[in-house]
Amino acid sequence: MIVVPSSELRNRYTELTDKYLASGEPIYLTKNGHGHAVLLSIEEYERLRRDDLVNKIHIGIQAAKEDRVRSIDEAERYIRKELGL
């Protein structure tokens, strides 16, 4: 894991991104000594999004198997009731 102050990233962007992002390793950015952001390669970001989507699909399939799925109308009625609308 690499942790870099955001000011250092400005000065060493090409060096840091070429070295770490190509390996799939994220760069953790700090601001005033505290975590501020994470820089990922596009490939790693897309992989994480794909993994998240696949996980959500699996959760949905499991919910359907357990009969925990509602129609849009049922969900809307439930939400309105919970919100007192």
C-alpha cells in the first residue's frame, strides 16, 4: 500500500501512477495527514464495479429464492406507509 500526501501526487503524478497503478495497487491520498481519497487504475475500478454488480445479482437471486421479493407497487405502498405519506 502506498500513502501519499495529495501535494506529493501533484509533483510526482506520472512517476507514482506508472509505478503503482499498473500493478493494480491503489494510491491512498492524504490531506493534512488524514485519509482523503484513493486513486485507482481504470481497470481496477471497473473490476470492483463488476464484482459489486455480480454480488448484487447474487443477493437478488437469493432473495427471490427465499421469496423476499416485492413488486414495484408493493414496494411503493410499503415505503409510503413507512414515511406516512
